[in-house]
Amino acid sequence: MSRSQGKVAFVTGAGQGIGEAITLRLAADGFSVACADTNIEAASQVAEKINKQGGRALAIKVDVADRDDVFKAVQEAVNDLGDLHVVINNAGIAPIAPIESITPEVYRKTFDINVGGVLWGIQAAVKAFKVLGHGGKIISASSQAGHIGNPDLAVYGGTKFAVRGITQTAARELAHLGITVNAYCPGIVNTPMMRKVAQDVADNANQSIEWGMEQFAQHITLKRLSQPEDVAACVSFLSGPDSDYMTGQAVIIDGGMVFN
């Protein structure tokens, strides 16, 4: 039996891409999973897939930029699934904007979702863990772009650098509660969001989407794009007992793009 059997996880951005892959992997690991997404239809499809395969999942609508909504969603997961052990702040957006074209609207929306969603997710997780009387794991999405700067990604990269800082700070603040806080840093992942990023870059250069993907993928040491399941495997480790002695870390899972 999996050592995660009977545990409960809450995942934002669970309706597609990396979030869907994480949700499916955790369900396979034995977790009951709350599939949280602003697109409730997509989240419901993922939850239905898990339930049909013999797992336990429910879909929850959430706007991660709204603090009250995040707290409400986490509490709904606890009420319906009976406990909570892992919160994964995965939801995010990735606008393409050269520095000179960044608008206040793009700046605020991206930071509200990518950084606010992490802060509110951490707060909601801590509140739930305290009420439940045990510690837990908080895991957030950073990025390869949270380690090095990439052209046209100043706003997105800024949010992902911020997630690393918040992760380190929260790890130090929350350790005494038995809570670990880590992040995962994907590279170029074959997801709808990444394909949109590549298309935007290509459009700006009057090139094809294949050209756009190549601009990001050409420096991957393993010479292939990541699949969402690659990232989900890393998050599975961070969610399980084998990572109990890790906290404050931002694990790079990028096929060999950033070397420290």
C-alpha cells in the first residue's frame, strides 16, 4: 500500500496541463484530491476521470487571486474530503510582454494570480493544518524563469523569483508547526500555456509556433521538451514522505537548462 494512501491534497490549476498531471499522479499515489480551478468544467472532467478509475476526487471552483475565495475553497476540500495534508499552489499565467510594453493591468493580474495565489494558498493551508491539529506540506509552482531572466518574460519571471523568496521565508516561519514549504521549477513543458507563450513569441517575430517553441527548447541538455508527467513526478516526491526532511527548496525539473 502507498504511504500516501488516505492522505488528502488540494491542487490549484488542476483543470489542464501540469496541474492536471499532478492531480492524476497524486490520485495514483493514493491521495484523495481536490481539483481546484477557475474553470470548473475542466476541473470536473479531471475529478470524474479519477473517480472512474477508483480514486476519490472533487472539483472546486476557485479564483486564486481572491484571498477569500482561496480560503473558502480549501475549507470546502476539508469539509468534503475530511482532512488535508498537502496544498499545491500550481495555478498561474504567463503573459509575453517586452519590458517597454508592460501595462499596469498585465502587471497587476499576473502578480495577483502567480504571487497572490501562492500567498493566499499558504495562509489557507496553515489555517487548515492548525485546525486539523497536524502539520503538512505546501508546494508552489516557481519556474526555470524564476532562476534566470528570459527576454519578454519580465513580469512572469518576476513572479516566479518572488515565489522562491516566499517559499524560503515560509519554510523558516512555519517549520515549528511541522509544515514544510517547497517549490518546483519546470522548464519548457508541453502544455496549453507553454504553447500559447511560444505562439506569442512567434507572432512578435512573424515566425511559426514551431520556431517559437525552439527558442525556448534549444538549450535543453536532454534534447526534448518536458511533458507534464515529468513535473508531476517531482511534485509526487515533494508531496510524499520521502521529502519529509526537505524545506525551503525550489527544485529545478527542466531537463538541464539551469545549473547551480
